[in-house]
Amino acid sequence: MTTSRMRAEIGDQPAALARTVEALLPRVPDIGQLARGTRQVLFIARGSSDNAAVYGRYLVESHTGRLATLAAPSIATAYRSRLDLSGVLAVAISQSGKTEEIVETLEWAASCGARTVAVTNGAASPLAETAEVALVTEAGDELAVPATKTYTTQLAALAVLALGLGAEVDRADLRRVPDEVARLIAVTEAAEALPAIVAELAEVQGAVVSGRGIAFGTALELALKIKEACYLHAMGLSYADLLHGPIAVVDDRTPALLVAAGSGPTLAGTVALARRVRGAGARAYGIGGGDGLAAACSRALPGPDLPEWVAPLGLIVPGQLLVEALARALGVDPDVPRGLNKVTQTD
């Protein structure tokens, strides 16, 4: 069977992450200098980049002591409201750097008094040229429409951002990510659970995807990939929100995919959720979470051997492989999902 572009680009990730980490770690002082005098971070993004921003938000708030929020670009582009953004570090994330709405919103943020950062794979893009500091990822060309290596390199850039904002973590953890992702690709594809999960998901119309905290962005990104590449209904939720009512949709026809780092304060809750899902007669598929989550789930894929703060850089990878295999099993070309383009423009 011919290898899809998506699968090839999943395999590019160790090298792309290594290049990105080495290129961006020297920018830590630049970020610190720009952020001096700011107290809050505002993330501006759409699509997969918005899921990366969710990771950035939890990382910044849990490790740098700053409030972080997600922007509503329509406030700038549709309502054209004026806000006081003095003391705000605005971080715009766009894989291409060409999405007009994101560029316009960053320009608006600067005009409202914010300092500006861009995270993009487009070195000469309008977004990079607009920002005061551009964190340019080194993903290389990405041809498949579903973002894989551009997404994980964005996460790497956001990990560097957190370092620049004073996160007290070991940057050696970030340097270990490329090798760990390479290992994870190999062990996931060799896992007996992968074809079994694919076969079972190919028989359902949808699934719930859940995680919490620093892993929440991974759940949202996996749900997005299932929708765009496999045409299945997938609901991405924090497990806290899931327990407030939507868990009623989980049954023998609607399984749950649960993602978690191998350590951290949200792991125990994810394990408990897996037990509750199975107790309700539904299937629970785990990604990451160590032996505890694997034991609580119907089937499980391995996660990265990384501390929680950088775990999402690896945690999405088994999900990417699952989606690519599921799309092919359903007869869908994962490289060119219907109705989608690589660069999306929003009114």
C-alpha cells in the first residue's frame, strides 16, 4: 500500500522537532525581554493552531504565574471593538502565517497596546513580519491537509515561549522530545491495539475524546483530526465538562478516547473516567496515561515518556497514526479531506 503524505509527515516529526527546538531555544532571552512589563498572555488562533493555543494557555498558567486567555478574533475583525491591551503579550499562531483574520487580529492587538509574538512555519509570511518577535518553526513543507508536523512544532515553540516567560522547568526535557517521538512512532505502529482500535472505530458513527489540563488541547486536536480526516462525529471535551452531562452520549455505539500524560494532577481523574465509561457498557480507548490508564481501558496505545509539561508534543502522535490508519480503513484519502484547503480564510 502506498504511504500517504500524512503518514510520511508524521514520520518527519522527530527531525522537524529537533530543528525547531535548536532554532528556537536561543530566542528565550528575546521573549523574556519583550514580555518584560506584561502580565497576561492572549493567544490568537483558529483550527489546529487554536488547539495548540489551549496547550499554551494551560502551560503558561500552570508554570509561569501569568493569566492566559484565548482571543475571539471576531472582536477585532467583525465587531472592531477597542480594548485596553496594555500589559498584554499577544501570541498569534498560524501554520502558514497567511490567514488574514489572524494577521489582522495581531495588528489590532498591537494597536490596542499589546506586545506581539508570532508562531508560524512561514518565515516570510505576513504574520511573521507583523510581530515584534517571530518564533518560526522548522517543520518544512507540509503537503497533507491535516496538520501533523506543523502542529507539534507549534507546541515546541509554545514550550520555548513558556521558558521565555520564566517557567521553572528543565529545558533538557524539551531536547528529549524528538528522540521520544521517534520511539513512540515505532512502538505505536508495532502495538497490537492499533489495528484493533481502528477496526472497532470503523464500525461506529462517532466518539467522545477527552482529557484535562495540559492534555486538554491534545483531546481537542485528536477530535478535530477524526472529524476532518475520517468524517466521523467526534466531540472533544475536558473530562470535567464531560461529567457534567455529555457523558450521557457515551454508550455501546459511542466509545471514548481518553488522553493523559504519564504523570500529573489530572491522571487519576482520567483513569476514573475510563472505569466509569466501561462500567456504563461502553468502550474506552486510552492514549498515554501509563499502566494505570491502560489497565482501566478496553484497549490502549502507549504515550510518551516525558514529564507533563512537554508530554503533549508526543501525546498527539499515537492519535495521528490512529487517524491516518482509520481514514484508510474507511476508504478516505487522509491527505485531501473533502471541503478543506491547507490555508483557511475566515470572513
